[in-house]
Amino acid sequence: MVFWNLYFITKIILAINGTMSLAYGLNIALLILVATKHRTLRVRRFNLFSLLIEVGVLMPAGLFLALHEFGLVVNLTLVQQIVNLTGFSQAYLIELAQRTFEPEMLWAGLFGLIVLRIFNRYIRLTAWTLVLLIGTATATSIREYQADQLANSARAVSPDESLIRSGSFAAERLALSPDEFARLKEVRDREAQSKDEAKGGPDDILRKFYEDQRLKIIDGFLSPKAAPDFDVIVLHVCSMAWADIQASKLSAHPVLTQADLVLKQFNTVSSYSGPATLRFLRSNCGQGLQKDLYSPLNAQCGLYNSLRLSGFRVQMGMNHDGAFDQYRTSVLKNLPDGVEDAISHKSVPLGAKAFDGSQLARDEDYLNTWWAARLRKPEVPVAYYYNTISLHDGNSLPGSSTGSLASYPIRLERLLDDFQAFIQTLKKSERKVLLMIVPEHGAGLTGEYGQLPGLREIPSPAITLAPVLGYWIDPEYTRNPEYSYPIVVKQPTSYLAVSEFISRWLKLPTPARSKPAWPLIVGDLPTTPFVAEEGEIMVLEQQNQYWIKAPGASWEPLTNTNKASQ
């Protein structure tokens, strides 16, 4: 029973200092069950059934309860990720263990057990633990009641004043021009009105969101009379969100600052590569539920299907083998039949070791090798899909013993440098290229409440808000001195905006691409309210507040989110 007392007292201490949110009722119930079970065991000395109850029921219940109180969502998604551990390299598994458990934890636990065992000889330790639980529960209830009273008082202020007092909303006032801020406020006012009309909470907003998204489709891709005179290249990047870039202090890298176009509030929706990739490859259609992504591809939704019909030869490449979680197979199912994949990632120099121990190609070497091969057949325009996992958690650089979290800024800078070098290679070729850099999701580099660094079970804004970058490469292209570059789209967008932008670019007359009117081209791209989904976990934004819904739970505010201020 000393172990269980240590378990409960430790959680009380963590709850008092704000590290975890204690579910007092469940803890009191668990303590009573444990005490009853131990009393039965003492009376009957040894009982195999009682031991099985301890190991098979009470201990797992205590573990899942603690995970829940730390903010981790215990569901089938988490179980699936635990199953995926079998595919990780031994070095990565050791790194994950070191992140989770520090040596100080072991020594503190042993010291606590010794102290409590001594006290247990002189006092009824379990009774005092129960008193502590009830006492802290009472104190917490009083604080929450007082906080609710203050919140009710705050609601008496005018709506405008309330919004201005909100920290991130105040930041938006500084970041946006008066006209842009007015338009953003108008959009949010309409969202609030829609909620009121729906008598609503997040469930009503979510239902209406998916109803609207089902009606959205980009049908602007048409069979041209003549083949396009430029290539479309998309670099799909695993694990690169705004929060990761800022934490790595690389916000001023030329790839970001010298782009022609930036979608600043782009939502990747998913926090894992599989569903995020499917969403991008099906970006002609509005945002649907994750479970629907695994149904057969609707040809109308396939971005590269449309590009093929527009006169492009579709090619693909990866700097990895795509074996983990059958990633390559999934991609091929969502690209047109007969897609060309000519360059093996093993045919170029080693860039890093992947989290599963496989080989990764250096991005610059891979892309330059592909581009040299592409130039040997210049007559047909190419729509190219390239996927890189150079930033994936668990990767290691050759000859380095640095852990993947510590090496992330180094790997990010190297990836951006590789992209910059590739852009220069494209410019030197004097061919026309529309280049798009689209992240799959973030890395969760810094961690946040409910998630350790590197975990991505909760699709929070720190993980799903990422930069989409656009480059137009053309020997005749000149930037308009009246514009401030990069052209920034500050409204909330998602994959539909990427598809629409490419469609609009295809429709531009050749002379208009040499001197593009960027503000007109991107001024009314489709906006998408923030709704993110991973497995059975939903996150949405309503009036500058993020909400989360986990299986079997009601909607709750997503507090302490580590959203980067782009």
C-alpha cells in the first residue's frame, strides 16, 4: 500500500504546482478500491485473484488515469502509436525513454518510498492520503468557483473591449492593417452569429463546418488547347510548423523571407503524415473527416489527376523508402496511374538515418539528381510531388550522437539551405517553375500541456499551423515594386486554397505570369476555419479560443497551447 500512497501523494503535489489536472473524484474512488483490495489481501494473506486484480485492473487504471490527468488522450490513436513503436530503431526508442523518464525521477521515487514506509509504521498513511485528496479537492472547487464568478463579471464588458483584451487578438491588431483587422473581425462576428443561430456549441459549429465543406470543390482545372509552358513542383515537408521554426530561431531564413507568397495561417489539419498527405493529394475538395480519407479516391478531388488533365506529366519522389506505415503505397493510390518514380533515394548520398533505421537521401542531392534527369526530356511539362522526412523525430545525422530533438534546428537549417540551393538550380536552368513548399504537420518540438516534445496525438495549433510558401521562377519574371514581398495571406486557409491557387495560376495568360498581380490572384482564396483532427481527437477554434474533444469526453478549452505568433 506504500506504493499507492506514493502514487496519490505525488499526484497531489503535481496538481498543486500546476503540472497536472487532478480528477479528484476518480482518484478518491481508486484509493478506496485499492485500500479495500489490500485489506482483503491482509485478511486472507495470499489470494491469487486479488493479485490479478491488482496487476490487471488497478495498476492499468492508475496508469491511464495519470495519463489522462497529464492531458494525454488515451484512445485507440495512442494505442496505435504504441504499436508503431515496434518499427522504431533501438536508438530512437532509447531517446524516447530518456525524454520521458529522467534519472532524478527514479531517485526521487526511491527516496519517497523509503520515507513513506517509515511513516507508515507510526500513522495510518492511507487515511491521511484520503484526507489530503479530499482537502485539495475542496480547495480546488473553491478556487474554480471564484474564477467562474470573475469570468461572469468579465462578460459584462462590451464585446469589442473583451476581444481587445484577449492577448492573441491584441497581437492581431498589431499585425494587421486597420482594413484587414476589420475584415477579420467581421468574419468572426459572422461565425459568432452562426453559432447563436445554431443554438450552439462546438458540436453545432463542427456539424455546419462539415456540411459546408462537402459542397466545396475546385473545378477550375481544364484541358488546355496547348500544353503549359512551366513545371509545377511541390515539396511536401514532414515536421515543419511555425512553432518549430521559431523555436529553432530560423524565421529569417531566406527560404521564408524571399518567397513570393506565404499562406501564414495554413492549417495542415492532421498531425501525422499519413492523413496529412492524403488531405494534400485530395486538395481539390473541401475538408472531410479523417476516416473518409481511406475510401477510394474521388477523381475530382485528386490534385494531380487534375494536373495530368491540364497537360502535365506526373512524377513523384521521396528521400526515404516509404515503407513505414505503408506510406508509399498510400501515396501511389492517390496519384494518377502510371506515375513516374525514377530516382531511388539510395542512388544519392546519405543524408541521415531515419527513425526506423533506414537510409535517408540528402534533399539537395536528390532534388538536383531528379532535376538533371528531368531536363533530359524538356518537351513535356512536369507536375512533381516530392516528399521529405528529413525533419522527422528520431532521425540522426551521420557521425553525430546528438539526439533528434537537439539536432532538429541543425536539420531544419540544413533542409532550408538545401531548398535554397535547389531554387538557385532552378533559376540557373532558365526554365519556368511554380514551386510550392507545403508542410505535412509540425514536429511538436517544444512540447506543450498534454504532450511531451515530439508527440503529436493532439492536433494543436502549435503542430498544425504551418507556412505554405510559393515561388514563381521565370527568366522574364520581375517583381512589382509596388508590392511588399513576400505577399502574405493572413486569413485562415487549408488545402483548398493551395489547389485553388495552382488552378488560378494555370489560367493566367503567359504575359500575366511575367508580371503577376499577386494581390488580385490570392486576394480571395478560399478560407477555411480552423478545425483539426487526428484519429478521434478534434480541435477547433471559436472566437479566438481553441476547443478539444476526445473520445468519451465533452468539449473542453484547449489551454496552454504553444501557438507560435507568426
